[in-house]
Amino acid sequence: MHVPTLEDILDRAHVVALPMAVRFRGVTTREALLIDGPAGWGEFSPFLEYAPREAAAWLNAGIEAAYLGLPAAEGAVEVNGTVPAVPASEVEAVLARFPGVRTFKIKVAEQGQTLADDISRVNRVRELRPDAVLRVDANRGWTVAEAVEAERALSATGPLEYMEQPCASVAELAELRSLVATPIAADESIRRAADPYEVARREAAQIAVVKQAPLGGVRNLVRIGRDLGLELTVASALDTAVGIDAGLVAAKLTGSRAAGLATQRLFLEDVAPERTLADGSLPVTRTTPEPERLHGLRAANERREWWFERVRACYPLLRGNTEVVSDANG
């Protein structure tokens, strides 16, 4: 495969804006650039705060899916439900979006909220789904001392499967791991790190939460996951249905724990129909966005041009940064 030209990528691009059912990571509308490639559809949707050097990995993931094609995988993947940092009174409505799901990831440490809010949210999930496995995600929101306090409070009424990225630095994760019984999972310390292997070298976590787009695509994720030597949870980066395709393949190939890939249920609308959950699992399939949905969800012209400029800024950074590029030139 040859690296596609910038012009070809943009000629095949569709920019969409998906309304969220629940505010998530401060986002109420999720924008993405989708690529209708010769090998399938790919997605480029780095979060707005990602600079070009980080966002280039997301472009590589989109190119991999659209031009190289995803690795072969089939079957189904068990998934977790995601509970945003909503008030406890809204938890029941969120859980209803995830029928048959047996594992839930609950967002905690939201800016402007308190530990009491987190306790209420977690306990409400326990009350409504007493047999479910619970994991919490702090997105680097706590100091070590705060994380120790939170771990004791949140596990007082039942065990947690793990705490995801409770603190910002690898050194803090390593310190925290020695202080609490609940396992530690690393997310941002892997996907946003110049050296994704530091977590493993310093034994700072027992689990790696990995996302195919920030790591440069499915093939890179599989390689990094293997080299880390940690248990894996493959998760979504709030992907559209197109990006979820790649996540499901990655989860299947790596033997992921219950994967964070049911996030399509956090959208009011998507570019393809919502996958059907069967016994808490999603099928590994390829998505073809529906033309009427692409048209109805198309972003405003100024946002379309903004995303095109992001592609233009990332494209020169692909060489040497991506497995697709090295495969194509190798």
C-alpha cells in the first residue's frame, strides 16, 4: 500500500457533528472526520485539545482503516456500560441504555464535583445493578492522598474491579499502587505518553486501558499491548460507529477485559444504526454510514474547514510516526 495523498484523503472526507444524549468529558456534540476509503471507512476524531503531533496518531488510525483495512476478526466482544459524571438521580436512565451489560465504568473526580457526588453515583449503580462489576475512571483528577481517600470510600460498599488513571503521573500511580488494595489501570499515562512503556517498567499499574485511535490504529495497539505485558481493556475514545469497528477488532485480537466500546449509546444520533447488544456483547462488524445520516449530521461549513485544516497540520507528521506509513514504504 502507498501512503494516500492529502488531496485524496480530503476528497473522501465527511465531517459530522453527533449530538450527545448525556454530557461527556464536557462534550455535548461530538465532531469527527470520516474517510470513505478503498478498504472501508476510517475515522479521524482527536479531541479538540490534542495538538497536531498527538493528533497525527489518530489520523494514522483513520488511514489504516480506510486504506489498509482492519485485520481480520469475527465473533463478539463483551462490553462495559459507561456512566458519565451525572447526578445519582440520573443514573437509572443511563443504565437503561445498556441492557444485559454486567460491567460498568463510572466517571468520577469531575471538575466542580465532590467525592460525595462520586459516592452517591457509585452507590446508586450498586443499588440498581447489585451483581455488576464496577470500575471507576478519574481521568487524572486526584492527588495520591485524594485517591487513597476515594478508594476507601468507593469500595466501602463493595469491591472495585480497578481505578482507571486516578492520578496524573506515572510516579503517582506507582506510589498509589503500594497504598491501596484496588488494582490500578493506566489510560492517559499510555495513550498520551511519549513513552507508553514507562507504566510497565515502573510497575505503576496492573491493567492498561488502550484506545486504538490515540495509539495509531489497531495494528499499533496490538503491538503495544503485547509489549506492555499487562492485562488490557480496549476502550473507545468517544468514537462514532466507524471508530467502534476498529475498537471491536482490537478488543477481539487482544482478549480484552469487558471493553469500553458501547459508547455509541451516549449519542442521540450516529452515522449508522446502533449495534444490538446481545447478552452484554457487541458483534464485530464493519460499518457503512448511511448517506441520509451523513447528510443530516454534516457539520457546518466552517467546522468542516476546521477539520480539514487539522488533517493538513497532521499529515506531514505521519512519516515515522505510523505503522501504516512504514508498512507502505517498507
